[in-house]
Amino acid sequence: MTLEEVARRAKVSTATVSRVLNNLDVVRESTRRKVLQAAAALNYHPNLNARTLAGGKSRSIGAIVSNLSNPFFVDVLRALDAAARERGYDVLIEHTDYRVTRLRAGVRSLIGKRAAGLALIVSEMDPAVIEEIRASGLPAVYYDVGAAGGKTTNIRVRYETGMQRAVQYLYSLGHRRMAFAGHHAALSPLEVRKKAFLAAMKRYGRQVQSRAALSHDSPAGGAQAVRELLGSGFRPTAIVCVNDYMAMGVLRELRARGVAVPGDVSVTGFDNIELAEFTNPALTTLDIPRAAIGRMALEALLQEEGSETAPREVLLDPELVVRDSTGPAR
Amino acid sequence: MTLEEVARRAKVSTATVSRVLNNLDVVRESTRRKVLQAAAALNYHPNLNARTLAGGKSRSIGAIVSNLSNPFFVDVLRALDAAARERGYDVLIEHTDYRVTRLRAGVRSLIGKRAAGLALIVSEMDPAVIEEIRASGLPAVYYDVGAAGGKTTNIRVRYETGMQRAVQYLYSLGHRRMAFAGHHAALSPLEVRKKAFLAAMKRYGRQVQSRAALSHDSPAGGAQAVRELLGSGFRPTAIVCVNDYMAMGVLRELRARGVAVPGDVSVTGFDNIELAEFTNPALTTLDIPRAAIGRMALEALLQEEGSETAPREVLLDPELVVRDSTGPAR
DNA sequence: TTGAAAGCGCTACCAC
DNA sequence: GTGGTAGCGCTTTCAA
């Protein structure tokens, strides 16, 4: 089914059909109706590949996230998608499972599809990929990774602040032996969280002890981190998790071992995903405004070249949300 | 950056560049290298819109799910994606939030992009949409909704069996007053689950009482359903949930009200998502093989026209997975 | 308000 | 092995 067949059936030119389909209101109402009827009768669906090719511009935004199973990413995606939809765009979603090779493949695919812009909500990164995107000339926005400037915007969370708040809060509750449960040591933003935790601890000097365990980004990974932690003989009174998703596994493994939360051990998460409120006990965590991030990302991408209205770099401070998984040190 | 520029730089024809880029091994090694070098030097990314248009076939599979926040759908998506990737395809993801208008828009977008096939993992449906897909001639696979035949495959879960197993199990534990917590009464597969629950209850006749509450598909929705249920004065000793995702909210609301699980009330889920194992108490549920569904969907879509190897309709029976959220009736 | 026709960047067929 | 070139289905001048 092509434009031409529709044109033939409606007895007009392809140009006119195109005008109707694109709502160029120069078309006479009667012919418009004719065209629409013909299109419907033929079950016509415009070939978007041809449209993008001919028009030169695409109505798709490319988005890449590290882990579709982690609600954090889905929340950002949904906000991005909603904002895009409002502006008449759709979103092409790619996910990497934290692997740089998949990141690279995703970026190439999206550039190949001539996306109107790229949102990289990922923890893994590679300078070559950043350069490839820059060279492609596409507007881009990075969350956590990448550098701002030119057509690229950077949204960054101050993990240091967040971790400091968590540690300080736990310290004030009397905790002196704390552990960190994370994943993917090698990826910079995750490393940053761990480092931030360690740095926050360091401020208390010799009074405190800490330890870190890394696994993978899932509840199962959280459980595994706890096994590793406790297996090492270290006896923390608080466990700080890199995110809420893993924290769910931490809670469960602790329970399985008969360790009461927060009675014996306090636990904190990071992100404040919806589920954090539904764990038992409900999770104390640091809020990251995922919806705002998604919206900002879209705005940044669709911004006019000239109008430097929006900042090219934005910094977010995570807010501490106290629930029931933390309490005084035993 | 176009094929032609690459050709110019490599001093070959566009045809040759195309051959190299498509790995048609008729090209001499030396020219192949020249071309690759030129492409790399120019940061060339083939325009996939043009490729699809010219080639006539696309390497993308379209997938539509109802709720990206419900891990059930993400699990199916991931399996589908992995299988597609293996075969050299990528997946275009759409989500509907259970709205038929978005379903329709998603289908149109995917047909417009000339996806190689459509996977509809959704609860909402509309005969007109099914007809539109059929008329488009694209291979399609439906989960839960739609009818098999022609180029379309149907994957269906026997909710009746699943619900029967849940109810029977609870009955055997002594439960006589049970409630159902679901969402979207109007959507057929969800209605089926509810009906199946009611039917299963009916088999026990006057000995048992039941009640249903509908909310939306999220933990918050589950919590809300409990409020509605208990607010009505009904005092169930067991709550059967339409899925695990909502069950998480049911558990939490019960706890908030001081109702012990499974001491006072037993709770069951449906789907057996990873998180079901991480709730407190761990959730008794019915397993649906999400990974297998994703894989089967892909295979069905990529199947040769002629080879009727795979069945055009497949039925799955959910298996009961007993964990800690169920126990003897008080 | 409408039509004719020149591309958009690529593939695939036909020559050489 | 390689090049020339006719489309793929659409948008977008330019004329009428």
C-alpha cells in the first residue's frame, strides 16, 4: 500500500495526499475527505522510513538505559516518553545490561535510524562512544556520564551529597560499622557512589569501619552481596545500598539469616522507586527525581539550537527519605 | 554523511560500498579494507531508513506491552529482545498503560515503520485493531488476546487452571472467605482471571464466600484494593491477587493495618516475577514462563511462511509456587 | 488549491 | 569483482 495507490483511488496527485496526511491546511475540505476515505478504504499506513528519508527529519527520540528491570530506569523512560509524546515524538528504547558493547551497538542503531536526539541514561560509558555521538551532530543528553557542551546536556546527581546524607544520618543513629552493597565496580557512576560512601565514612576517621561488596543489579545481587559481606566476618550494623532495587534483596537475605531490620542492622537504598515504599520494612532511601529527569532530558533534546534557554548542565541533590528500615544502632 | 561520500573517498562505486557494508563476500579484501577505512574516517552511519526502504525488508520486530512498570512485561520483553538479537533483529518497544487508543497508535506506528513482525503482549484489545493488523499482512503474535490463524500465532495462559489451583490450595488450607484483588475490570484477559477466580470459588458452593475489588496495576493499586475490600466490611481469610506486582501492595497494606500474613490472611499472586521471592513474606504465586513466552513469540514471528513447524496456538498452564504468604485459615 | 517532478540514501539487478 | 542505475515511498519546491 503506497501513497500513490491512495492518490490514484482518490483521483488526486501524490502531493495532495501527502498534504492531507500531514495536515497542511491548504487542502480543500472536500478533497481532504476524499483522500482520507481512500486511505481508510485501503488500510493505508504511511511508510515512516520513506517519510523520514524524504523529509530529512525524524520524529523519534532514542533512549538508552542500562537495565530495564530496574524500575529506576523505567521511571525515567516513562517520563521521557510522556513528554516526547506530547511534542509529537516517539521514543526508541534500547537497553544495555551495563555492557559497553551493547551501548555502542545501541548508539549506532539509533544514529542509523536518524533519531532526532539521544538520551543516554546509562552507567557504563566509553569516550569513543561519546565522540561518535558528538561527531554525529545529534543533540544528546547524558545522565551520570558524559560531558556537557555544544549540543549535549548533562544531568548529574550529586552522589557525594546523597551518600553523605545517608552516612551522616546513620552515624547520628549510632552506627559505626557500615557496609556498602553495590554492583559493577568498574562503571564510573557506580564507582562514584561507592567512593562517595567511603569518603563520607572517612570523615569520621578511626571511629568507623566500613566494607564494600559488589554483585549485580538485582534483588538477587543484593542478597548475594549480603552473603559476601557477612561471610567475610565483618559485622556491620548498617548496610548502605547503591540502589533500592538491590536493597530489596539485601532486606530479604538479612531476614533469611534471622537478622532483624532495623533491630540488628539498618538498611538504606538509593533512588526512591515506588517499591521502596512497599518493602517490609519500608525502605529508607535517597530520592532521585526520576520524572523530572525524564522531562528535562526531553526538553534538552528538543531545544532549538540557538535558544540557550535551558542550562547545559544540571545538578541534582538527592533528598533523604526516612522510612522504617533504619534505626538506632544496636 | 552518505554512502556516496564514502564511495567517493574510497574511490569505488556506491554499489561496492553497499556490498562491503552488507558483508557480501564478493568484494576483494583490499577494496573492502579501503571502504571500511573511508567509512570509519567519515564517522559514517548507514541510514537505516533508506536501507529499509530500498531493501524492502526491515530488521526490527515491534513489541507492545501494557505496562512497562510491571516486571512481568519487562521479563517477556527481555526474552523477546534477546532472541531477536540472536537472529539479527532489534525490537521496537511500545507501551500502552492499558489504553486501547495507545494500542492503536502503537500498532500504527509499528506498521508504519514496516516492522518485520508484531508481538502484542497486552491485556487490552479491540477487534478493529486485530483486523488492522491482519490486513497489514504482518506476522503477529498475541499473548492473551486475539485469535490465531494465518500469519498470527496465539499464546495463551489457562487462567482458569491457575486460579483453580490457587483456590483449591487455599481451600485445602481451610479458607472459606476469599477475596480477589485485580485491576481493569473491562479488559478481557483480566476479566478472565477474575471470572476464573469466581468460577473456582463457585465449585465449593455455599460453603465459601467471595468478593472482588478492582484498582490499577501497581503496588499502590493493590493497597487500594485492600482498603476497598476491608472497608466493605468483608473479612476474607485469603486474598487472591491478579498478579504479583499488585500483591506487593496488598501485603503492605495488610501489614499497615496490623493484619498478619499469613497468620490472619493468606495472599497469593500470579506471574512469579523475580520480586515475588523477595517480598516479606515471600509470595505464594502461580508461575507463568515469561522467558519462554518471549522466545516463542519471536520464533513464531520469524517463522517461514510455509513451514508450519510451530503450532499456531499454544496453551500454558500456570504452576503453583508455594512460599510463605499462605497458611492455614485462622 | 493542486500537480509534476526532483530528490532523500540505499539496495539490487544488469552489465562489463 | 566492480560500476551504473533504476527504483523503494515519501516530501517539497516550483508552476500552474
